Amino acid sequence: MDYWQLLLLGAIAGFTIFLGLPLAVLRNLSPKKKGFLNAFAIGILVFLIIDVFSHAWGSAEEAASDVAKGKSSLSNAVVSLLAMFGGLGIGLLGLTWYENRYMKRPIQSHRMFGVQEGVVAGSSGHQHESRQEQLLQEINAYKIAMMIAIGIGAHNFSEGLAIGQSYVSGAIGLAVLLIIGFGAHNATEGFGIAGPLTGLVKKPKVRFVMLVGLIGGGPTFIGTLVGSLWTSNIASILFLSIAGGALIYVSMLMYNSGRKQTTNGILMVGIFVGLFAGFITDMLITLGGA
């Protein structure tokens, strides 16, 4: 496989995320259906949290085990653990800072996400309050979708690193299988980003949907490029744990929002279906040899 083919396939693996994004344009959904789709997205995110931390912690444990066996220096294990917990802190606290800094101001949020206030003159106080509540719900949905895309983007960067590092190590077959596997996973991740945007009164702009798709899927290509030029197990642990921390943060936001939208029973069923989809997809990829 030529180098340009590797980069092309890395880009395709990332941009399969757009296959799940059309879910965002669904309109006229009942509260139960919207709640279920949001819960389905939460289930996918919870699966991703389990997946990224299992890989990150597995690598950190291996570094510590190598020290105990005399195969590696203590400093390597310490740096691996610092990457693990430092990345977790960056993912959790970084998104907290990002939300407080850029998304708490209503006017700024209107401009950032393209949500128009447009309250009709002469409307009653009740209509005005209803419109304001609708605006807040829309802005919150856009915020959550953006933060999910950021978390998934960090996750996909680490996946791209794995693709690139497999290529430069000479494991071309493994690189191809990783591209296929990650491409399949990214298609379901698109549902995770689109979940909060479903059922909004005003259909999300194509520009915003394209933006979150690029933020979520583009890092797979960037990671493939970087991984093909530079290999680092520490970098892989760091970006996986950053992704895990970010996904925990947005999952908690979505769960809090979901409790207000639907019953706990529907929420749990949706999370179960999302988890099932994530694990089954992963199992099928593994059985396929990836």
C-alpha cells in the first residue's frame, strides 16, 4: 500500500462519522422518541468510555509490568501513569473550562451556533417565556453536540495514531483492518453527536452539522498522518485518556438533560440499546480480524 493510499483510507475511516449525522435532521419527534434517541447516544458514549479506558489503562499497566520484570525503566512507567491521569484531568476539567469560558454567555452562544432569537413583537409574556425556553433548549443541544464532537475527535486522533504506527512498523495488513474497524465504529459515533440535535423545532444548519463532523472525524486523518511520522505509546495513552475524560463529561450532561426529557425507564432502555450496538459492532469487527 502506498503512503498516499494510507492517508486516503485514514480520511475515509474518520469521515464515516457523517453516515450517522443525518439523524440530526429528524423533525416532529415525540418527547419519548427524542428521549430514546438521546439515551441511545449516551449508550454509545458509555461504550466508547469503556473502550478507550481499557486500551489506555492496559498500556499503562503493561509499562508498569515491564518495570517489575526489569524490561523497562521506572521513568517510563511513571510517565505512562502521568499521561493516563493527566489526560483524564485534561478531558474532564478542560471541557469544564471550555463550557464556562465560551458557552455560558447566551449572546455568544447565539452567534457561535447560529441560533436566531427572533421573538415576535407584540407577543404575550407567556409566548415570550416559551420562546426563551425553546431557545435555551436549542442552545443546550448545540453545546452538547459540539462537546461530544470534541471528545470523539480526541478519541479518533488516538485511533489514527494506531493506524499510522501500524503502517510504519510494516504491519500493512493490520493497518488496513484497523481502518475498516475504526470506520465502522465512526459510523455509530455519528449517531452519538446527532442525538442531542434530533427533534429540534428548527432543523440544524448544514454548516454546523458539517463542522461537528469535521471536529469528530477529521482527527482520524490527522492521527494517521502524525502516527506515520512519529510513534509514541505515551501519546496514545494521553489522547485516549483525554478522550475518556471528555466523554465522561458530555455523557453526564446528556444524562442530566435526558432525565428532564423522558422517563427513567425509556432512558435506561435507550442506554442499553446504545451499549448493545457499541459492543456488538466491536465484536463483529474483532471476529472480522481487526
